[in-house]
Amino acid sequence: MNGKISPFLTRLETTAKDIDDLLDRLLTTTPVPGEQARPARLIDAIRYSSLGGGKRFRPFLVVESAGLFEVPRPQALMAGAALECVHCYSLVHDDLPAMDNDDLRRGQPTAHKKFDEATAILAGDGLLTFAFDILSRTQTHPDPAVRVELVAALARASGLGGMVGGQMLDLAAEGRFSGSGPQRLGEEGVLTLQAMKTGALLRFACQAGGMLGSATPQQRKALERYGAAVGQAFQIADDLLDVEGDTALVGKQTGKDAGAGKATMVDILGTDGAKARLRELVAEAEQALAPFGNSAAILIEGAHFVADRRM
Ligand code: GRG
């Protein structure tokens, strides 16, 4: 190691910093006309759960996919910030005692440990609704039809047939509702669950760039195919980190999936099989973006980053 940060990581970090600054601004500006004062404890918990941590990989995907169509960066950052609010809400709620019951997130006490359960629930609710407030603003896109498309797509990606639905399937597979222990899901079942729970937001991130940039139907298809491959790879890498990762680096407790009876691709394919699948998914992501030529190089590096990540 020569201590040098790669151009890819520099670009990821620049977007992370821009997203932090934007969220900070959006969460400190005085309430918009017609809105009452925002309760201080709620804002403190929301800021704690959303600022100063996280790779901001989803906003990075929004910004870079929008970059393919020369969308002004401030618009892409607004859409990225909205998506990050939904992601942060999901982490706060996922950490609650009724869900995964975690004490550590991004290397810090989870929101309900730092504050209390009720505040953490409301902070998550507040982040979720704030996401749609952000998307509905003219700074996100001057054309109301584009804003409505973004709102509908994010609602679907995070909702019943997306992340929330996937979380429900995950809890059911753990045997939480049947009392008869974990269900053994097959490969198809695990893929569906993960495409909803984790994949839907990552797919939205890539599609959002096409929506902001008025992409053609073929370009949208290519982005969707790339997003689906990256989404699958992201979850497999996360599951490998649970088995092989270091809690200090990952920033959350590892080694929890097997004990919870969680259905994962590592469980189905074994660690070597899961690593081979990761390589196939990176190749699939590369192929999907071939029509964009060299302008998609950074997104292709993003797929490699996901597969190789250690945190
Ligand atoms: C509670 C409604 C509800 C949904 C929860 C996404 C999710 C569904 C739970 C998160 C649990 C989890 C570990 C999922 C695996 C993939 C994932 C989302 C990892 C964390 O995302 P990163 O690595 O985190 O992008 P940072 O901290 O970098 O933002």
C-alpha cells in the first residue's frame, strides 16, 4: 500500500461529502412556509442517523448514472439525498429490537441505543417522509412530470413490493411468525427476497439518473440491468462480510446471519460459490453498460467496488 487513494474512491468520497453537506443544509434550514417548528429531539435523532457516516454508495449511483446524460449535479444530488434518507430510515428501523436488534451501526451506537426506541421509530418515519419532500422540490427537477416519476418510483422501490416487502419476507423466513423455526428458502426464494429488500433501492438509484436525464427506453433498460446486477452483488458481498468481515471495519456486528437462520446466497452456494457468483455479476454489470462506452467507466468501477468491498 502506498497510502494513495484511487481516483474511484476520491470520486465516491466527493459525492459522500456533497451529500453530507446537502443533507446538513436541508435539515437545518428553517421550516418551509406552512410547516411548524421541527422538534429539536427529532431533528437531533435524524441528524445522528443520517449525517457523518455511510459510504453514500446509492447517491453515488444516482449522480454517476445522471452524469451519463449531463444532468446538472445539484439535481442529481437532490435525488441522491432523498434516496439516502430512505436508506438511513431503513437502517434505523432494521436495528430496532423488534427487527434485527443491533447495538452498533456505522461504528456508533444505533439510534434507539443513543436516544430511545420511540425517538428512533419517529426519526425513521421522519427520514422516510422527508425523502419525498426533497423529491417534490423544483431544485430536484424543473419538470413536475419528472418529479412525479421519481416520487412514484422511489415509493415503489421502498414500499410493499420493494424494500418493506422484502424485509417482511426476510422476517418470515427467519420463522418469526410461524413458531416453527426458520424456513429453508431455495435459490429463487432468496434471490426474490434480496431483490426486494436490498436490490430495489439500488436499482432505483440507477434508474433515477435515466429519469432525470430523459433517457431513451433502451438506455433505461441498460441502467435497470446494471442496477439489478449491482443490487445482487451488493447483497452477496454483504452476506460474505457477515461471514468473513471484521466488525471494526464493517461498523456493525458480524456473524449474525447463521444464528438468526437467515437465508443468504452464501448459505446456498457456499463462500467459494458466492465469490464466483460475484464475479459473474460484475461481468453482467459491465455488459449492461457496454452501449454507453467509456462514459460508463466509473459505474463499472462501482460494480467492482461493490464486489471487493471490505466495509
Ligand atoms: C426496516 C423497512 C425496513 C427495511 C430494512 C435494507 C434493510 C431493510 C435492512 C438493512 C439490513 C441490511 C444489513 C441489509 C443488507 C444490505 C445493506 C442495506 C447494507 C447496508 O448498506 P451500506 O453498506 O451501508 O450501503 P452504509 O452504512 O454505507 O450506508
